[in-house]
Amino acid sequence: MKGVSKSSIGKCLYTSIALGCVMFSGYVGPGYSAGTQTVQYFLTRGWIGVFIGPLIVGVLNFFSTYIGFETCRRYRPNSFIERVQIQWRTSVMRKVISVFTDVLFIGATFVGMAAMNSTICSILEYLYNIPTAITTCVFVVASVLLAVYGMKVLNATGTFLTVAILIVLFYVGFSGFQTAWPLTQQWMAQKLSFADFGFNPVYGFYSMITIVGSCLTAANPIVPSATESIEHRWQSLLASLVHAILSFVGTVIFTVLFAGLMPEVASQALPTLYAMTGLLGTSPIVINMFAVLAIACVLSTAVTYMYGISERWAPVFAKRTRKISTFVWKVIIAVFFALVSIVGNQIGLITLITMGYTVLGVLSFPVSILPGYFLYPYRLKQDKKRGWINEKGVWSAPGKASDPEYVYLP
């Protein structure tokens, strides 16, 4: 199969673990550096948010990741757009989902950039009393320059940043577990429910599990790599398990820490720093190390947002304005979204998480995530019946599964 090498088992094993870690790294920046998502999605749903909520999300996370990797292995899409077209075979749905995905991506970039700016401003103001106006100016300039010129640098340092901040976070989590656990037990014993936080059971549960979307932040960018490197089904299983287990364990460490600080922690924009500087009494050296790594990871996430939106729309605009090059459009788009991020300081990080991310998750989950649980096995069964999937379980028909001639209902 084109793009797939005959690798040794050792290389396949390494690749699988690496893909799982890359998937998890997409959740590290926004998910753990501030800790706000952990609190707002799980602990504001009551006692089930400490263990049961993360477990349910972990299971959904595993199946979503597995379906994504297996789609790459079987059908070999070159991009996430091709993967979407493989899932949605009718011409109407392909157009609808493409428009929906674009709108959602623009919305996610608005919210994401604002949240990243707000996070960095909050960290620097919380620890060093640096005015948000100064931080915002530096953030705008740095994010634009990195989005236009520095993606290679970020790609090269991305793994290091992820590993480094994980070491710090896990160190803080495990070292503080003994201190936090008695308080967490007391909080869980109250048996607080969705209603105690203003949610009805249906919306409370549904909005909680939509955090799966945040866990799958890297699912779209990773498609080309997965297509080229996954050769066996066990690789998909292993990579998905690595991602799901890391996400579950990492989330539970912090739900335990933060539950011991409820309800006060729910009003904190930076729960992780709040716990480190308060309950846990973390060393100032570790706190400062965390701050530097967190800012780097958050900035990396923000740049990824802008790079993605620039790569998507700059060529489109350049075709319609021949006097303005693609590069110039990339700069214009990057500057626009960087300036929009200033809104983050006005809205506030907690509001961006509870409103912005939640609305995006509630809208995207039933369209971008949930259908995959049903459409993937259906497509696979139907494609096998039609003889498009061979005995090895991979696409063997002429052309690509995303081509118009392979359209069929539903």
C-alpha cells in the first residue's frame, strides 16, 4: 500500500505509542495547564465528576480515537477532509458537513485564541503581577510571528514541551494526592448532583461528555501521519489505549486535587496554580517551572489554531485577489485572530470555558463525533459487500473512497 513501509514490530510499536502521545499532547495545553476545563466539565457536575465522568469520557475517547486511526489504516485519507468524506458518502451531507466544519473551526479559533491569551495573561498576572495589557501585546506579536514563520520550531519542540509539562504536572499531582484525598472524600460524601450546580440531569451529563472534543484536538492534524504509519489493527488499538489511558489518568489526578478545594476552586481561572500555591504548598521552583512550560504549551496551542485557519483560508482568498499573495493573506488572517484574542481578557477564562467551549462541544459532538460510532461499522460492512474492501480489510477499489463514484446512502 502506498505510503506504508514494511516496518519491524519494534518500529510499529514505537510509532503506535508516539501517535497516542501526540493525540494526548493536543489536550495538554488547554486541558491541564490552567485546569479550568477539568473543574468546569467534571466537578461542577457533582460527585460523579471525580471518577465516573472521566471514565465515561475515557471510554468514548478510546472509541473515537480507534475509529479515526482505523479509518486511516483502511482507507488511507490524505487529510481530515477526505476522512470526513469517507464517513459521509452522500453529496448533500458532504457539502453540509464541510460548511459546518468550517464554521465550527472558525468558532473554535475565536474561542481558542481568546482562551489562550486569557490563560497566559492570568498566569503572568497571578504569579508576577505583570499587567495584562503588556502580556497581550507580546502575545499578539509572538503568536503572529510563530504562526507565519515558526511552525517548524514548534513542531520540533512540541514533544519536548509536552513531556516536560507532563512530568511537572504528574509530579505535582502524585505528590499532592495524599494531602488532597481526605478532603476529596469529604466532598464526595456530600453526594452533590447535577441539580446542585444548576443543571438538569440530561444537559448536565451531555455537556460533560462533550469534553471528548477537547481530548480529540489533535485528531485532524494527525491524519496524514496516521495514514502513512499505521499498518496493523493492533497499532490502532495500542495508540488509542495510550491516548485514552493518559487522558483518563491525567484527568483523575486533577479531579481528585481540585475536588478537595471545591467549591472555591470553581471560581478560579487557574485551578492548577491555585492548588499548587495553596493546598499543596508546592515549591516555588516547581511553580515557576510549571509557569514557563504552561505558557509555552498554551502559546504552541494558540499558534496551531492560527496556522490551521491560515492554511485553510489564505489560498482561498489569494485566488480571488491576485494582487495579494497567499503569504500576505496568512499574515492578515493571523493578525486578525491574534487581535480578536484580546477579547479573551474582557470575557474571562472561566466564561470562555463554560460558555464558548461548551457551546462548541454541544454543537459538534452530535455531528463530528457521535455519528462515527455508527457510520464507521456501517461503511465497513457495506464496502466489504461491494468488494471495495479486500480480504486484508483495506480499501482496494480504484481511486479513493472519497471519490464521487463511491457515494451511497444513508
